[in-house]
Amino acid sequence: MLPSISMNSQAQGNGVLNSRDAARHTAGAKRYKYLRRLFRFRQMDFEFAAWQMLYLFTSPQRVYRNFHYRKQTKDQWARDDPAFLVLLSVWLCVSTIGFGFVLDMGFFETIKLLLWVVFIDCVGVGLLISTLMWFISNKYLVKRRSRDYDVEWGYAFDVHLNAFYPLLVILHFIQLFFINHVILTNTFIGYFIGNTLWLIAIGYYIYVTFLGYSALPFLKNTVILLYPFAPVILLYGLSLALGWNFTHMLCSFYKYRVK
């Protein structure tokens, strides 16, 4: 995870951090602590990370309540435990291998697909989206400009990971059971089921992203993050009318990648 941008001051009498608190809350210190824990599996709370993954499907608001608690106890919005990232990486690897199997790819083709999905689709796109959302939220959504009211970059990345996980499970796991025998059959039922899964997955991404930023009490007008629902639903209806099959496009793109 990249460093956090926000430092919500814990003031002493005159409102200035003492040297120990200042060192503890620097972006570099947070980054070092996170990266150090990334290689210490015994210090990770995988049970809690799994709980978060479950509730991202059933009640994502509960996940963001925990972010509030972390801010109160550790003075940062972003996760300080990389367990969620590790479990997400495992899910990504397993589901991508499953995709390679369903698409009848060879061993080396599957490895190439895995590397592409991990470093381009997840990390690369995630860094781009997180940075864009971090910039937009700090530039246009903050109620009052102050160091105490900045959206942390690390939190923006966490929001992306939270929203990406349901999308990953729907498109890279649940969809696998329908690809060959239903979705890729060039029938209306095929692209209806496939495109509906895409609609649900993207809908989850938009909604969980909205919840992430609306959970920050110093942001305003976060409802605009729900506006992409309109063009997505319009595109979904258009795809059914014209017979577009998004899953077929994705599979063709994956095969092209690994050539």
C-alpha cells in the first residue's frame, strides 16, 4: 500500500504534535509498518479479513464502521493489517487459474494470464483508480480544506480493494460455472445471464465505493458517486438489444493477451 496522506493531529495543549507522535504518524512510518507486517503472517488477522470479505457482500456498511473505529483508536482510516490484501491475492490467483482451466489454456498461458491479471488488472488499474478518486475527493468533495480533513491515499486504495473483491468473485468465480455451457452458447439466455452478472458486479463496485467515501464525515455530495449507475444500466439494456456478450469479449481478450 502506498503512504497515507492524512495526519489527523492529536494535539497537546498548544495543538502541536510532540516529536514521538509526529514520527508515529508520518506517511513513511505507516508505510514501513504496513510493509513489515506484509511478511509476518502470524501477525495478520485473517479471521477478521475473512469476516470483512463476507460482509462486503451482505452488509458492506458494517465493514466501514470498522474503519471509523480504526480512526478513533489508531488515528488512520486506512488498514494497517495487510491480511485483507493477502486473502484477496489468494482469491485472485485461484480464480484466474480457474479461468485458465475453463478456457482450456496451457500451463504457461495460465501463468501469463495470472501475471497480467495481478499486475495490470488489479494493481495497475487499482493504483490508477485510487489515485483518481483520491484526487477528486480531496479536490471537490472535502467540506473544509485542512490537513485534518484530507482523504488518505491508503484509504482510497482500501476502498478500491473493498469494491474490487465482490466484482472479482462474481466475474472470476461464480461466472466460471456458466461460461462454457450457458454464457458462450450464442443465445439470448447466454448473453442475458453473462451481462446480468456483469451488471451485478459493476453495481457492487459502484455501491461499495460510494459507501467508502460517504463514510468519511468530512466529505460532501458523495451521492454523485452513484451517478455511474445510470450509464451502466443504459449500456446493459443496449447490450441485450444488440446481442453484445461482455463475457465473450472478456474471454477473447484474455486469449489474445496470452498469445
